[in-house]
Amino acid sequence: MSVRSRAPRGLVAVAALVYGFLHLPILVLVAFSFNASKFSAEWRGFTVQWYHRLLERADVIRGLELSMVVAAVSTVISAALGTLVALALARHRFRGRPAVEAFLYVPVVTPEIVVGISLLLLFALLGLPLGVATIVIAHVAFSLSFVVIVVRARLAGMDTSLEEAALILGADEITTFRRVTLPQLWPGVVAGALLAFILSFDDFLITSFVAGSGTSTLPLVVYGMARRNVEPSINAISTIILVVTTAVLYLAERVTRER
Amino acid sequence: MSGPRRRLLAWLQRRPAARAWSLLGPGMLWLVLFFLVPLLIMAAYSLMPRGTYGGVQPGFTLQHYRRFFDPLYLAILQRTLVWSLVCTAVCLLLGYPVAYLVARAGRWRAALLFLVVLPFWTSFLVRTFAMIFLLRDSGLVNNVLLRLGLIDAPLTLLYTPFAVLLGLVYGFLPFMILPIYASLEKLDPTLLEAAETLGATPLAGFRRITLPLSLPGVVAGCFLVFIPAMGSFLTSDLLGGAKQLMIGNLIQNQFAAARNWPFGSAASFVVTALVLVAVTVYLRVRDRAAEGTG
């Protein structure tokens, strides 16, 4: 009998329960976004009226637009800055490198609430009005490290001989980067960018501290609704958020698996 | 090629450190300005007297830290620590078997792994709301139990310690499974084959080989669960109601309703310090484990 052959039944049962626990609540939530009954968790027939209802809500539409804009802008900035940092770490030797590497992990392990309030204190001290700009600044600050980690993993697996060949054949460093390094690195950059997009699009806690009164992103709108009452429209928005993040995550998986 | 560009490149060629820092510069500047400096401001605020309308006054005081020893706040700190530890333990008990099975799942591995990664990246807010939807008085759980005749009146599930713990485990379980899976996946199966050939039972093989070699993943997973659990706000806020405050809620309240920024900063600094201690312990343990396995 080979070692990998079979796992004990008890273990399989525990794993099945855990998978159910992880996914059933979300599946139920999505299913009931199509439920005709307003109040009960009883199934009263299929409807898309909660989605129609969302279209009439200006705060939801505005929140969705704002979340998309903030996520797009902060993703571009973190992807660009993060890729440069990853290149420096993977391809250059310099003093203070261990300190830089350790520092990059600080945002990953700092509790979100600490990030949120410390940024609020900074903005208050500088007298910066809270709004789209402060949200973007915050989102880049917490997603940058994740981009660095993903891009660096890609760089570590890349063959440097093509770059060396280009340099030997007389291309300067910028040309080599544009024509040789970047095309190879692209999947890593895109994957890192997509993850930064999800982090930004989903963030509630940090955003809640640095958003102004007129700039509620979609998670802030959803939180407000979830605190007040539980109505099927929240199931509908949740479903939309899930579809967006799952699609982005699937893309990231596809891109990283190529080659 | 243009002159200035060639001259710049030639200059950079002679200075490798300048080359590295020209790449690092923008990103590091962003992190220093918008991550490190804010943390320092927070530390400074926690040592200053409270201003009249939020904010602080010039001066130095330890009163905000002293205030933490008030039984009311100590109880919140204790609750946060205990719940985070219980949550970590439950996640480990549930997560290890899953990671173990996924690592040996053969051709189902990629699909099963994706099913763990998916909740990892799913909006925490949406997942917490899913719990509300199940647990509230007119929620699905009560509905099903009533229909089956197991209960006569809805059980109070929401706004209880049970709901908060369930929400914490539900929220952070993927953070435990992924690192354990990563360490089990690297495990060389020939080691287990050798053990079996030499007469070890599967259980002995697991205890003497698999478990020790997966310890780095276990330790990493425990910290990845414990740290965000310590700083959690949403779970206790939405599932716990007003009676189940955790430190995260206390901090948020100082910045929202109470307008006591320095006390909020002090509470926040306590959380950061606890996390730093946890990370230091983790790095020690990891390095020792790395020495041990060579």
C-alpha cells in the first residue's frame, strides 16, 4: 500500500464539514438575494426585484463608482511602486537591505484598525481634508507590500540569462528592462495588481477612518445598511461584490498559472 | 540614444547603491510617510493630554496607559486575548485536517485549494453579514430548527459570545489552512515511505515525520489568525452587539463617539505592542525550527 493512498474517514468528514462551514453561508446569502420574501428566511419564489431596488439607490450607485475609481487608481500606483521595489530587492545588492525587507512586512502584520487610526491622526495633523485622495493614499499604503511579495516571487523564478544576453549585445538597461524583463515579468505584475485591486475594493475598516462624510465607498454603504436592518438588498449588493472579487481572483489565478 | 539618458545611466552604473535606491525610493518613501510616520504620531499622541475638541494638548502624561488598568478596560483586554486564543486553537483543530487532505488530494488539489483561497480573498464584511443572515432570530438556522420542530421559539444566537467566536473562526480559518498546506506540500513523500518500509505505523509516521515538518506552517498559521483576531472590529461590532466589546471596538469608539484620541492611541499602541511581541516570538520560533531541521 502506498503512503498517499487513503486518508482516514474521520479526517475526510472533518474536512467536508469545514468546506461546508466556509462556503454554505455565502451560498445561502447569494441564493436569498433572489428570494421574493422581504422579511423571513423562508423561500417565497424567485425575483430580481432587490437588484432593481439597488439601481434606485443613489448612495449604492455612488459607492460602487467611488470604490471602482479608488481601487483602479490605488492599484496602478501600488503596482508601479511595488514592482520597482521588488526589482531592487531581487536584482540589486545594497546596504540596509535586511531592514528594507523587514520593514515591508510591517504593513502585512499590523492590525487594520491601527493603520486606520494612525493615518487619521496624520491627516488631521496635516489638515488634509478627508476624501478620495486620503482613501487612495491609505489603500496604496496597505496594498504595496502585497504587490512586492507577489512580483518578487515571480522575479525569483525568472531566468536572468536573457537579460544578460541583451546587455552583452549592447542594449542599455532601460531598453533591456522594457523589451526583455518586463514582458517576462508581466504576469507577476498583473497578479499583484489584481490582488491590490481586491484589497482596495473590499476594504472597510481602514477606509472608515480616512473617508470624508461625502465619500462613502461601497463597503461603507453596505456597513451602514447592515447595521440598520437586514433587508434582501444587502444580499444583492453582497452578491455583486462577490462576483467582482471572484472574477478578479480567477483572472489572477489564470495569469499566474500561464507558463 | 539621447545624451542625458546615456549620461544618467553611466552615472548610475558607477553607483550600484544609487541604482537600487532609485528603484526603492518612491515605494519606500510612500511607506515611510504614510505608514511609519503615522505610527510614530500615534505613539506620541498616546503620551499627550487630551484636547478639548478631539486632538491633543502639548505636554506629557502616562494617564492614558494608567487608565487601561481600570477593571472595565482590563476586562475588554482580557476578553480580546481569550477570544483570540480560543479562535486560534479552534482554527488549528479544524484547519490542520483540511490542509493535510488538500496536500495529498492528487488531481483535486488545485480545485480544493482554490476553494480555500476564495474565502481568504472574499470581503470580510460580506462574510460577516452572511453570519448575521444565518444567526438572527428570523434567520435561516432558527427557521430550519422551528420547521423541524426541534425548538418552539427562536433561539437567541446573534449578539452572543458564541456568535462572535463563530464569526472569528469563520473569518480567519483560511489564514490557518493556507500556511499549513504550504509546509505540508513541500514534505518529501519518500520520507514517509521509508518510515513505512522500516515498520512504522501510519500514525507513528505522522507523529514523527509529518507533524514536526509541518510545524513552521502551524506556527505561521497561528500568528496569521491571532494577529487579525486581536485587532478585529467588524466581527464583535456586527455579531456581538454592545455587550461583547473587543479592543478594536474600544479604539474605534474613542475616535468616533468619545473623541478621546490620546486614549484611543494608547489602546491602539497596546494592541500593536502585543502584536510585535507575538511576531518576535514567531521569528524566534521559526529560526529555531529552521536550525532544528537543518
